[in-house]
Amino acid sequence: MAVRVATPAGWRLISYFDVMTDSLFQSYLSRGVSSRNQLIITKAERDADSLTCDGETFTSDGHLENWISLN
């Protein structure tokens, strides 16, 4: 999930987990997540394992884990 923010250089996408308040993120920590980075697929990671699409539909899943089990 991404959040679009306006910067002086133009629009930029950042992770929802980067803008989440610490108090909200605490609920993820209490369920076994060790850090925000554990939940974020970076641009470099995604660029190295890009997804393919047909219009608005993903036609591949890539090889990166894109989910996490919470306690």
C-alpha cells in the first residue's frame, strides 16, 4: 500500500507504514512485527522483481513475499 505525497520535485509514493503513527504501529509490534521495514517492499526490491500487468490486472505474482502472518 502506498501514499502519494506532494514534494517540491513532484509527486512521490511512500509506504503507508512510513506515515503511520507510532501508536498505531504499536499494534503491529504487539502482533509480532519487528520493524516497519519488515512490512515494506522497497523500490529497489520491486525493480529487481517487477510484476507484469494486463491493464489494471496483475498477470504475475513476482517472487517477493507480499504478506506477513500476525500473531
